[in-house]
Amino acid sequence: MTTVSMTVNGKPVSAEAEGRTLLVEFLRDGLHLTGTHVGCDTSQCGACVVHVNGEAVKACTMFAQEAEGAEVTTIEGMANADGSLNVIQQAFQDHHGLQCGFCTPGMVMSAAALLKENPKPSEAEIRDYLEGNICRCTGYHNIVKAILAASGQDVGAIAAE
Amino acid sequence: MYAFDFEKPSTVADAVAALKAEEAQPLGGGQTLIPTLKQRLAMPSKLVSLTGIDEMKGVCVADDGAVCIGGATPHAVVAREAAKSYPALASLAANIGDPAVRNRGTIGGSLANNDPSACYPAAALGSGATIVTNAREIAADDYFQGMFATALDEGEIITEVRFPVPEKAAYMKFEQPASRFALTAVFVAKYADGVRVAVTGASEEGVFRWTEAEEALSSNFSPDAVAGLSVPADGMIGDLHGTPAYRAHLVGVMTKRAVAAAG
Amino acid sequence: MPKDHGIGASSKRREDVRFLTGAGQYTDDINVQGQTYVHFIRSDVAHGRINGINTSAAEAMPGVIRIFTGADFEGIGGLPCGWQVTDRHGEPMKEPAHPVLAQGKVRHVGDPIAAVVAESYAKARDAAEAVEVDIEELPAAIDMKAALEGNAPKVHDDLADNLCYDWAFGSDAAEVDAAFSNAAHVTTLELVNQRLVANPMEPRVAVGDFSRATDESTLYTTSQNPHVIRLLMGAFVLGIPEHKLRVVAPDVGGGFGSKIFHYAEEAFCTFAARQINRPVKWTASRSEAFLSDAQGRDHVTKIELALDADNNFTALRTETYANMGAYLSTFAPSVPTWLHGTLMAGNYKTPLIHVNVKAVFTNTVPVDAYRGAGRPEATYQLERVIDKAARERGVDPIALRRQNFVTEFPYATPVAVEYDTGDYVATMDKLEEIADIAGFEARRKESEARGKLRGLGVNCYIEACGIAPSNLVGQLGARAGLYDAATVRVNATGTISVMVGAHSHGQGHETAFPQVVAEMLGIDESMIDIVHGDSSKIPFGMGTYGSRSIAVCGSAMVRATEKIIAKAKKIAAHLMEASEADIGIKDGQFTVAGTDKSVAWGDVTLAAYVPHNYPLEEIEPGLEETAFYDPSNFTYPAGAYACEVEVDPDTGKVTVERFAAADDFGNIINPMIVDGQVHGGIGQGIGQALMENCAYDENGQLISASYMDYAMPRADDVPFYTVDHSCQTPCTHNPLGVKGCGEAGAIGSPPAVINAVVDALQSAGHNVTHIDMPASPQRVWAAMQG
């Protein structure tokens, strides 16, 4: 066991980790931040996406010790300072971009990373960027729509609700 | 996963020293190795992370014009920083895995693993790149030695990869629908002294050069030049997603498209 | 103006706030003080005899608490099957034992052999490698038809063969045969409805706990129906009476059918917690999910359609082989029979229909309901054979369908069910409009100019939802009732908790159900909360599957709310010194007809709990009512779907360019949620049509055992969908007039996609009359090679 220290959602934290402890295990079991989910074991579903030093990574495919000293942001750190939903979270609610909610934290973290590097993505760019986030509930329609809306683009013309 | 020790050195020398331990294994971005460890298909005593070694990171252009990429450079960085100097390579890097994978996965890790469906081996072989390790320089033509097999010795680390920049190049990937790895993909690069065509995803021997197409394209760099050519289905991978015949067919289609895209 | 509250409003989902902030509580987020962790040792062969298990070395390893094997479960019940099908000769289906841990034999890759309970998952798994299992591999039965041959290996030694049942249903077979003899044209199609894996994004989890103080067991589990699990596990497996067994299904990350069933891991964790007197937790990895979640579909069918000279459908005949896998999962026998055969009439007035289904045991993971369950299989074969018939007869596939539509309701089909309402012409009209069918030829030309083949596929579907009346399903072999229950608990201040037997795992019940109660009472939705998923908090419930929640449980909630209103009116009448018959309720106020007297909802509820001025001699204090609702019929959502695809002729890759769905769900509670349900169903249907394939090799190894090989649809595999549910023929037999919408998308979409692929290929002169799902690039390319 080694003590691993990092900053998570703006707060310095330390906890014990083995060499094989994954970042997602460190967050969920060590810090009780259970918003980051595990949906697969082959690095594909994206339910575990968090930001490490500002970049989206899959927390199930990174060891806790690799994040020593890093700035980590999880879904628990995404809301506005007053606790209200941030623009992306609010767009997901407004446009019904989630159903069971299990993939949602990863979707929100990926969407945030996308909008940081591409503030006005096209529909195709959004779909391409979400290649590593699988949702089984929504058929992606309202997720894509929510991200378009969160980027300030008009979604009125998109079919259906 | 089995238990192991974790070490994150900050110099190549320290990494090489750490890898001398019995059953020690280098860890690049871990995007393939960590899933493998989860399945308990590997049992290292120690993992030596290479991502803390600054001298192994970054993209630069050497005096001879070659694009040099540090072995621990993530795909996302290559996609950004090689966009001007070697657009076809940058574009390849920008389509490996997904954005989160590209932020962790490294070129050195990909080449050391030499997955038969990975993208970077096609770029390295197709560009006639030089694989630079802590111990030596290896020509791409000598480096790839079949599925998951390379010229690397135990404990040898890829510190840099040098890509001669071609006049024209493009990479065309036909994705396996589940993994999004290459079901078959082709890297085509036109140099002053000839054309190189590297195929990944298709062969049971891993990445290979399609010499017949190279010869045809060297005299006429156009899609039509390869229209009548085909690779034999023998030795192609057959699985749930593609028969050997289908992969052989895709080699032709993707080559033509890569030539067209290279312009 | 769309409504902004109550029934018909697109109220934003209240549950989203916790899911969007990481505050959801899924089963794996639950940790019980002192918990242990279990790792299951699973078979890596499809069929084998267990000659011995040596656990002694493993037991000595660090952190190991106890290792269980099949011997620990001798004398304890196996996993029960909840539906008994009777075969064509009147005999009950074969029903082999399904032990919690393997007894003597393993019958599929993934069959649990032993369980290591330790202080951590890592220690449990470390120790599992030291358990020596001596298995003698046996020849395996994998292919269904081969499994029925005389020399096939037997999955269950105590059965005569691998046939679970041979079921026949519908019109008299001789009459059907005669109709075929007299037909002007017969269209025949053989097809495969491939095996799928449901793949909810949350893998299954179970946490078993036991209190010595109260002798009570608690199971936290990823279930769509905690009461059903309590019933099956308590009564049939472990012998724990209901009042000593609590089953909790907290936030559940999707189910799609796969979390209906009672699984071995649930029984194990509950049992082991009692044995070791500590909580036991199991969290499936995705790899484990592929080998242990019940899988879906897996039918091989021959369907024949007879037409007269005017292209009227005169008879339909089908023969289906349905894979049960190695054991009978909870509702498996009902899927190819009562959820499939009864839907073979589709939207058409075919007078004679005969259905034959042979259910087969194989050495594969058990198969059970997956989104749609039987109805997608029925719809796919019917809508494919109609499309093929249209091509053979040279008629427009839409016109052929219209010509044969059922147009008068109620309509009794030749396959037992009676459609109460519907308007198939209206949904087809709507589809032609929203899909812009008229503009297709121009789009095809545009695609062709880019070197792509474009195809249009259209189909209809009907489904039977809100599986129903208990007395009927009992006759059909169900071993449970299929009602649901709700308790409406009004608090003194007027806020309400509604305890419902339905379970929300993505469907938005926490938002939609209060809309109904709010509408009935005229109060704000925010005053009403839904409680679900805990057998200790809610009266009873059969859970959520088969698009039944609002139609069945919603109806129970309406009935309970009606009782609340009736009692509240008595109280209001007393408070206003008026006659109960004159009391009305509107916008949260009780009024007296013909007067300006009123009393607020909150005053009435307060009076119920502070009964100072109260008709105590007439009614009891308090305001809480429970209703059980047992529907009198299924509901029959229906619709018409259209898909346009492009095919890359060089690679065979199919891309879905447009998708439109016109559905009739009867009345709608929350249009936003309904749209979302349809979107999700279409996404899964496109996945089945083009991508997903749960494939075994000849030895019974699962080839597509992870997301590296099982192709899950991603955002760039699908387009935006155009969906519409403005055609509404309300259900005639439930109080809300609702039909259910959860499965429609998955039922209606696969034939549209495949019809479109065939259309695209034929447009380029390829003589392709059918292509099996998934229409993967290699299959489409191979089909084009002739």
C-alpha cells in the first residue's frame, strides 16, 4: 500500500492504494465518490470518464498512482458553486438526455471536455466525440441534442420533442 | 488483476534500471495493458510507468525534416502537434480509439504491443519510420515481426519514433464495428524514392507492406493503378467481423481510397 | 399550447438531478458494514462433468472466509421457472433443475461452480485461482436443430432429449394447410432472429445481508421487480418467508428485461450472508455479465404467407425453433409462445394462422425476455415476409399492407387475442407524412450520384403490453398473477407519497406518475413523491417489464387515488356542512355545487390527521388507500416505421440515414418521456438489425464476449429519429386509456432496417431477397457477391 495524494474536485485528498488500485476504485471505494461508474472492463463504455489535469480519461483504465499529484474532476464536482446544475447538466435535464442515469456521469464529463476544445460542435462532431461513451437507453438522440443546446446552438429544428 | 508494485521514474535511465527487475513490465498509457491485466492475462511483478518521463514526450521536427515523436506521447498530442508537419499521421492519431483513450494511450505503447489491428504500426511501417529505443535504432522494416511480436528485447523502451515526411500520404481505416480497431486499414505514403503501402488489421502476420501495390503506385500514383490488384485471402484474419476474403477485398478498397485521399 | 403540468405535459424529470450530479444510488454504491465479497468460479467449458473440487489450498489463503460449492446447496431449491407451457399433446414442458451452484455437471460457459467469499474482491479472486476444479469436458449441444437430432449430446441427462416443448397454436392446422393449397401465391422465408445480449450499462450487483437480531434477510439487487425476486427466492429457493425477507432494488441502471429474472447470484448472496453471518457483495464485471445475464431472442423460423389472386392474405404458417439455453430462466418458456405466437396476426386480418414452436435446450447461456420479448420476433418475420411477398407480386409494400389492415375494432385474431382499439391507416398516413416517403426517390438519386445505394424500408407492428388478466395468464401457464398495486399515502400537510409496485430504471416514473395524481387532485406535482423498489415500503408489485408500468400499476394508482378522493370528499362535505354528492374537486379545492363554498386540499388532509372536526362515526381518521389492479385485457400499441439506409457498394457498410416512427400509444402522460422511450427502442432495434450478434463457436465458447466483439450501437451509428405519437386511440379498458410505449421502438425497427437494406441492394440489381441480422458490412458485401 502506498499513500496517494491528489486534488479531487478542488479538495486535496489522500488515501491508501495498491499498485493495482485503479483510479476509479480510489474514487469510489477510497473517497466514496460513487458518481463515477464502471460499466465494462475493456475501456469502452465510458461510464467512468473523469477529468485528470483537465483532460477526459477513463478512470477504469488508469492506476490511482498514475494520478499522484493530479487535479481530478468527477461528476460530483461539475455543478455550479451554488449547487445548481451547470449548463451541460441543465441541458441534459431540459432535453431528456438521460434515462437510467448510469452512463450519464461519463457522458457529462465527455461533453464538458468536448465543449472545452470545440465550443460549437456540429452534430457529426458530437457523435464522433462520443465514440467512447455507450448509452443503452436513449438511442443518443437527446444526448446529442442536449450537447448542441449546451453549446448555445438552436435545437428547435431537430425532429420530435 | 494480480498484485504488483508500481513505479513511475522520471528519466529513461531510471526506467531502464527499474525494468531490470524480474518480471517487470513497462506501462505506457495502459489502454491495452490495463484491460489485459484485469483479465489476469499478464502477471508482472512490477509495472514501470513511462508517462512521467519528460524526455520521452512531445513532437518535434528534426534537421532532416523527420517528425520525431517521443515514445510516451499520447495520441491526442500527436493529433494536435503533428497536424502541420505530418497531417496524415496526425489524422491517424486523431482516430485511434476514442478521445479519452487518446489522452492516455501512447505511440510507444502501441508500437511495443503491435496489436495486429492497431493503427500506429501502419503509419510506422508505411512511413519507413525509425524506432528509437534506449539501446538502438530499429528500422520499421525490421521492427514488426508478426502479431504482437517486435524486435524489442526484454526491458527495452521505445523512446522516440522518427517519421520521414512523405510528399503525400493518407490513412484509411475500415473499423471493426465493436472494438473500433481496424478491421482493415491502409497507410499509403508517397516519397521521392517510391511509394510505401502498409496494411493493418488484415493479416495473421500483423502489419505488412503490400509490395505489389507499392510498385504500381510508384509508377502511377492514382487509384486506378491498384484497381486490378488484389491480395490473396490466404493468411488473412478470419473472425466474426470479417472473413479472410472480405479482408482481402477491403485491402484493395482502402488502398484505393487512401491514394485518392492523399491526392 | 402544450400543457405545462399534469397529464400530457412534458414535465422535466425530477430524478435527473441526482443522476446528473453523481448522487444516484445504484446497488454497487451500497456498502454494508462488515461486508464480504464473493467471486464466482465459472465453467470455462460448455458441457462437462465435475469430478471433484478441491478447495483446501484456497481456503488457507489470506482473507478467505469460506468457499461454497454445489454441495452446500444440496437439499436447497433450485432457481424456479415462472411459466409452464403445455405442449401440442397436452403435456407439460420439460423443466430440468437449475441449481444455484452446479451439481455434478456444468451446462454452459459461465455456469457457476463454486463461490469464494473473502475480505476483498482481489483476495477472493486470488483464492479462486487456487481452487482445483476437475472437469471432464463432454461434447456440447450448441446448434438448436442439431441438438434435436438423435445422436446429440443431452444437456440434461434426466431428460429424454433436448426438446423442452413442441407447441402449436392458432387455427386448425388442416384448415391452414388447405388455404395454402388453394392460394394464388405463397411467399416463403427462412430467417434467423439472432441471439442478443441486453447489456444494460449497469452490470448486475447483489448484496445479501442478514440480521441475527430479527432473523431477517435483506437483498439489495439490480432488479426490475423486487417483489417477484422476494417471492421466487423466498418461496422456491431459500425457504425464507416473506416477512423475514426484504428485497431492495434502488437506482437501477437499465434492465431491458435482463433484470426481471431471479438469478443464482441473488440467491447465493442472501444464502451465504446467513451462513457466515456477514453481508456478502457481488458486483459483476461486464465480462461476467456476458456469461451470466439471460440473453435474448435466438429464434430460427420458417414463415409462409398465402395470398389470393387479389393479394389478400389468406393464411399464415410458421415454424420456429427457440433456444432456451442450458436452463429455463424465469419467464423463458412464455417468450416464444404466448408473447410471440399470439402476435402473429400483426396489423392484418389474415383469417387463418398456425404457429408451431419447438423450444430447445442447448449448452449456452439461458435465454429469456429482452426488450419486446417475442413480439420483435413475431413482427420481424411477419413484416419481412410481407415485404418479400410485395416484391414477388410486384406491388407496393405499403399498399399491400394497407389492403390487409384490420380496420374494425374490437378485432378477434385467429391467435387468441382481441385488439380493443387501433387505427392502422392513421399511423401509416402519419408515417408517410413524417418520413417524407414521397421525397424518397429524389434522395435515392442524390445517394446514387455519390456512388451509394439507397433503400427504403417500411413496416408496421403491433404489440401486446400490460400483460394481463391474471386468470387468463394463469390458464396459459403463468405461475404468478400479473396485477399491480399502489398505495397513496396522503400526509397531514397534503403532501403525498405513492408507493408503487412498478420499478423505474430509466422510465421516469418518479416524474410521470405524480403527473397523474396531480391531475386528479389539481395539486402541484412537486407535492407528490413516488416510492418504489423496496419490498418493505410498498404493498406489493409485479414490477416493470412488458411496457406495463403506467397501464397496470398506473391504473392501480388511479384506483387508489379515486379512493382517496372519495374519502376526502366525505371529509370536505363534513367541513362545509354539505352533501357529499355535491362536492367537487378542482385545482386543489373542494367545492360545493351551486355555492361559492370551498375548502382547500390541505385543510381536508389536515382534518384527516387532526380530526377535531371530523365525521369519526362515519369514517376513520387518516388518508391512505391501496388498490390492486388486474387488467381485463392486454393493451395493443401499434404503429408504422420507416427507415432509409445507404449501402456502400465497395465495403457493404450500411448507414441509417433517416428513421421515422409513427406510434399509437393511446393517451400519453409525458410526451417527452414517451419520445425518449421510442428513441431508445429504435437505437436497440438498429443495433439488432445492423450490429449486435451474440455468437457461440461450435464448442460453445461465446465469441462476442465483450464490447471488443459485441457491437453496441454508438452515437455515430444512428441518426436523429423523427417520432410522432399524435395518432391516439385510447385503450378502452384501463382508466387512463394508456397502452404503454417501452418496447415499441425495439419491436418496430428491425424489419424497417432490413427491408431498407434489401431494397437498396435490389435497386442496384442484386438478386438479394433476404439478409439475416445483423446486416454487418461483411454479410452485405458477401450478399452482393451473389
